[in-house]
Amino acid sequence: MSSTAHWLALLPDARRRLMTNATVTGVGLGCGHPEGRSDERVWRVYVSSALASLPASLFGLRVETFGMRTGRAATKTPTVYTAGMQIESKLAGSGLTIGSSNQGALGCFAKDSAGKPVLLTNSHVMFPHYLALSHLGVYQPDYSSCCSGGDKIATAVFDPAKVIDGKYKGGFKEKLGIGYIPGPFGPTKSGGPLHCSETDCAIARLDPGVQFRNVLKTPDGEIAINGINDDVLSVLGPSAGTAPAPDQYVRIFTPRDGGKLIYGTLTWTVTEEIPDSIEVNGIRLSPIFRNGFVIGSPEDEERAGSFPSINQFIILPRPKPIPGEADYKKFYAANQELSFNFGDSGSVVIDHLGRVIAQIIGGFPFVPELFVRKVKDRSLIEFTAVGNVAIASPIRGIIEQLDITIPAAGFAGTVPASAERARASVPGFESDDAINDRQIVERLREHLRPSRRGRFVLGKISQHRREIRDLLERVRAVSAAWRDLQ
């Protein structure tokens, strides 16, 4: 009997085939066939409630797909995916995620240069350790259409020609800059220029049949994503010790802890540069921090699949404002968490009109004695009540780097079924995808060889390779399914 992992690997292809039937609203991996055993694996096909009472034979469905039978048709309300949901990147059907930073947020939906719907997240979420494979999928781990352990909703988009030595860095807008490196007595400037980046972004093209709405489903209700605001001076934070005006707040929805809406304001830094700055009382201020922020060390950033970030916003988390209350200090409650954290990566930052102004890429602990310029302001509650602040990339650089557009409110739809992308095979030559995957596999082997446990894993892979070859040669159902996939 084939394993669940085997059928999970085939689920996206089975879904594409079966959903060419106009009556089908969803396909999952299920148990129990009306004419077979209760524990038999089947493709569970879902149709609209109006058709649920009709015999499955009337739908014109395949009796068998990839060697497994199609189960009884059942009703299913299609899942509509929304911005801010948790996602993870992994290899289809394997259960194998490819790095410690593989989970993050689906920031929002957008259109690529061809007008196709895509989801936006961080590069270090989609490509941990810069690993980009041709069959890398994006999954929504908290939802399963049946027992599939989370549905694949999109396929990572990247240019194989930009994969160098097995690493993909196409989501980073690189720039040399001076970085601040954490230390026991506060951050210190790097001794020389560091390779930094103004963005940490990636997109994945939504799979056929996926339904989406570009809204944030927050505990307080839905917020529509309403295009972008690329004017970095339009959402200016308040002066220290004063209440933010409604149009000075930014909002970030994170899937962390079941989903929460975080309020915040942009912070300021003194600068001598004219672009993206204004003069206040003879001092030039900007919400753009022009030095690089290093999380851990440059080596830690490289291992995680990211860069020190430069030309970023720093967002100070704040409590939700109380309507009609003028004293902002009363917004702060005891034991209230005002902090960004792991799991927020990829979330978009919106202004009071729902326009995207930035994307969260990281954060760090806020220490007033180190980051608040005026000593008299360091004891203010907006600084002492904060845990981690967020680092966020202005949306203008992301739009340019990925060549995408974020439509105004109302962007929603269902991705139509489409034919598979044609591939040309030339004898004696490897495709770009094959070369890229071979480089990735070799990098994984290099990481595994030094340790005893790694060598054990490599031995198991060789053992399973022989078993798979035997299955393809001796088991007709497996060889038939393999031929169907070619």
C-alpha cells in the first residue's frame, strides 16, 4: 500500500485534473469509498450543495486518477484565502520544510507583470537559506480540505538564471552600507561597508482553483487592502509625549497567536540627507533609517537566507486607541503585550486608509537608553512599555524589485484552471530547473556530510532511492502514475 506522503505528492496534480470538471469545487485526500473498505484512500471530490444529492456517476468524473479511485462526491464550501494568513514553504507531499524560518505571513495578494494573481511574503520565508527549488510550494498549514495536512495554494516564483551556486537572492535589492551590529553594550557600527538590502521580498503564483480576497480578517472586522502608498513622508509619527492622530497610526495584522492587529507609529531619525526628510526646528528628520540593521551578525543573516537591512522604517508598537479619549497614556493597560515577534515576517503595514506602505522583515528589542535621543523622553510610556520594534521595507522598493502591482480595494477572485506549462526536452542538455535542483541537492549534501546524523540521513536517502526504483519497475499502479506525471 502506498504511503500517505506518496498520495500527498500527487494531490496537486490530481486536483488540477479533477477540477477541470465544472461541477467540482474542491479535491482532497480522504478515507472510505462507498464501494470499498472504510479505510481505503480515495480522492475526495467536492461539489456545490445543489448537486450533492445526485449520483457521482452523473458528474462525469474519472473513476480512477493516478491509480486511486475517486470517492463519493460531497458538499464543500471552498476555502477563500485572505491576506495575513500563516504560510510555510515546503516540498510538495514530502512534509519537508527547508529551514528554521519557513513559516511567516501571507502579506497580501498582488498581480505580477503578466497580470496573474500572486501572494507576497518575505524571501527568507519562501526561500530559507536562499534555497529555491522548481517544485517548491507554499502551503496554508492550518487548513486541510480533508486529511491532507494543509493545502498547497501557490508555487514559488523565481528566475532560475539568477540562482548562483545554488543560492537565490532575487528578492533582495542589494546596496552597500554601514551596519549596526549588536553587542553587549549596545550596537556598534561595522568597520567597513556591508552588503545590505533594501528589500526582503518574494512572490508565489496562486494555483488553479484557489479563491482569494485581498482583505485582512482581524478580530475587529475585515480591512480591505486598498492599493499602495509609496510616499514615505505621508505617515509621520507624532512627537514624543503626544497622542498620535488617527492618520498617524499604521496597522499590521499577524497570524501569530491566532491572529492579532498591531497598531504602531513610524519613528524618526536625524539625517543630513535631503530626500525623504523634512526640517523641524532647524533639524532635518526622516522616517528612513539609512544605516544597516544586522540581526545577530552578518554570518547569522547569511545562514538564515537574509541580508542586513538598510533604508528601512522602524515601527514602534502602540496600544489600540480608545475613541474619545484624549490622554493617550490611558491606552496602555497592565500586562499588555506591545511587541513584534517571530511569525510576523511577511506581514504588510497599512495606513489609516488601508493602503500598503511597507512590509515587515524583522525586528529587535527596543532599549530607550540606546535609541531615544533626548534623555528626558526615555521615561515616556510609549518607549518603556515596548518589547520589540519592527523593521519594515518601504513598499516602493518591493514594487520595483518584484515588478508587481497591488490593486485598490475589491481585488478578489478564483484562479482559473489552466494547462500545464509546456517544457521542451533536448537530449543531452539539462533544463534550467534540473541544473538548479542539482545544485540545491549538492548544497544539502554538503551540510549533511560533516555530522554523524547527517551521514545517517544520506544513507537512508540512498536506501530509499533503490526502493523507489524497485517500485517503478515492479508495481504497475506506481509506474502508471509515474507515466501520467511525465
